[in-house]
Amino acid sequence: MPTKPNSKKKMTLDEAVVASSWRNRPVTRRRATTAGIIGLFFGYIGAHDFIMRHKKRGFVHFISFAVTFTMFIVPFFLGVLSVYCRMHPELNVECLDLRGNDVTLNIIMTAGLILSALGVLWGIVESIIILVHRSSFPEK
């Protein structure tokens, strides 16, 4: 006759750590609501993904934000510096001469701006999806 497994058996320390791990706990409705609201404001950096315990997607979201923001901000400041130096020749400062590269910088800056806008849209759409489907998560 088969014996019943002992449900009162003691866990080892490793089993207890795994059982109490945050990855094993379900995402609650409260956490989903928080992630949805945070995502509406900080979705472009992937904050809602980290709250929902989607670490890999959160890192991808953050890295894509960092790359596209850099694509926008670096050419922007190089252009501002170049224009400032051209407007003030009395400073006698060796400036960047970007006259031949203005088009390239504008293309990179425009691409960065468009991709950043898509990243913001990505975060907002994911947040709305989380808020709409939060009732499918357990209460506690």
C-alpha cells in the first residue's frame, strides 16, 4: 500500500530560499495597478516591467531608452556647441567645425527622437494593457 507523502517535512535552507523567492510569488492585483500607474509616467524606461517582475524585458526597455536618448542628446549638444562657437568668434576658442556634418547629425538626432517617441509609446501601451487586465491577477 503506498504511503502518503509527509506534508510536514522540514525544508532545507536552499528549498526555503527558493520557496520564498520573489520570482515564485504571483503578481497581485495591487502590484499590477501600481505597475500600470508607474508605467504611464515612467514607462519609457521600463519601470513597470521591473515592478511586474519582468527583469529581462525591463533591461531591454531601459537599454533601448538609453541608446535612443543618447542618439538624440549627443548630436543636439554638439550642434548647439557648434552654433555657439560660430556666433561668438571673439572667444578665440577652438570649436568643433560641424558644417560638413550637420546633415548627418540632424539625421541621427531625428532618428533618436523618433525612436525615443516610439519607446514612450511602447511604455504607455504596455501600461494601459496592464491596467485593463489587472482584474485577471489574484487579489492577494
